[in-house]
Amino acid sequence: MYRTFPLFIFFFSLISAKNEVVILSPKVGTEIDIHENRFYRIFPKVKGFFNAQIISISDKQYRVRFVTSRRRKKKTYDKPLSLKRYVAMQNHVNRQPDFTEEARIAMYSGMNFLRAAEIISDMPKPQFVKILHHERKRLKGTLISFQDTLLSVQTAVGIEKVPLKDVETISYRLSTGEYLFLKPYIYAMSGIIGLSVAQLYNNQRSPRVDVSWYFLFYGTMIGLNFSSELFDAVTTLLTPKETFILSQEQYEKSRTH
């Protein structure tokens, strides 16, 4: 009995050693969290990644224990990991810079998909937008509302309803407020254009004086009626366009290019 007890301790220690959590790199802990995974892109294709641990099961075999979180539900599952893949991941992490607080701030500044609802809610409406959504479909139109995670976009043929979860990117013009000083000049120019067209018409037709004044007044009014559209067109051309990536998959693709 006394001889079998040390053997039992030996085999138990051997089994425990082969099922222990290993550290992939000094740059990450025993548990790879969501922030480290986003920065080092260790498991970029795992959807809903929450954390992961790498467990040694033999000299040449490992397994990864994933914890994912989707729709507020957590799921734990294991996947096998070969020694070759483990070494490749280790080299991938070691080649990259340390994950400092400055690096964290810089990383999250570009992750607009984490605040997609906030971005859409804060957009001025109505607003002309270009949307790339599910299955690489493109949609152009005027965003008129955002309610219950649905974007309502007015197009030439009707109103399209697009779920926020299907939006990959959205482009729109930033605020045109800085160009408000141009408004009186554009209105005046539009009125002058209308007046000039009416005067040209009078010169060709030589109508009576009262009719001539009528055409001048009518032409000026038409010019002023189009002044608002002209102002919108000019400010749209002058205002820079902003594009937001609103899906994690699209963000990962942009980082690889």
C-alpha cells in the first residue's frame, strides 16, 4: 500500500500538469480577455468573444476554452489547438507592441460598432446617407428616423426599413452649420439668376410693360424658391463626408487591409 501511494501522487501530478492553463505570451494573462483579443487579434473570427484560456493536454496538443456572450447569454465550449498553431499565435502576439492604456484608447476610438445606436441616434435627421448592409447591399436615400433599432430610409421608390444589426457601414455629411454665412449670398444669387432669365425672356419677346414686370417678378420668385435647394447642394459639396463602420466583422476586415 505504501508503494502504490507515491505512484498515485506521481500520476496525479502528471495528469494535472497536462491539463493546466498555459500563458500564450507575457503580453497577455492566463485568461485572454476581450480587450486583449481585440488588440492582438488572437481569435478575430470568434463571434461574441468574451474570454479564452489555453489548456495544455499533452506535449504537442492544446485546447482553447472559449467563453462567448451573445444576446446576453454566455456559452462555454472547447476547441482543439495544435502545437504548430499555438506557436504561430505566440509569435503573432510577441511581434506586436505592448497593450498600454494609450494603445487601448487609440484602439477603441475607431471601434464605432460598439456605439452604433448612439451614432445613429445623434445623426441630424432628415439626412442623406449611403448604407452598406446585409449581404453587401448598398442603399442610398434620406434617413428620416431611427426607432426600435430600425433605420427608416426614404428612397425614390419608397421607405426602406433596415435593422441596425445588418448595417455594416454608413456614410453621411457632417454638420453644415459652419456654412450658414453663405445662405444670404446664395439666396441673393438665386434671385438674381431668376431675374436675369426673366429679363432675357423679355428681351426676346418684347411684351407690354406690365407683362414685362410680371415676368421679372415671376422669374425672381422662381429663383428664390430654388435657393433653398441650391444652398443644400452647395453646403453638401463643401461639407466633408464621414463614414462609420458599424459591424465588428467589417472592422476586422478593414484592419487586415
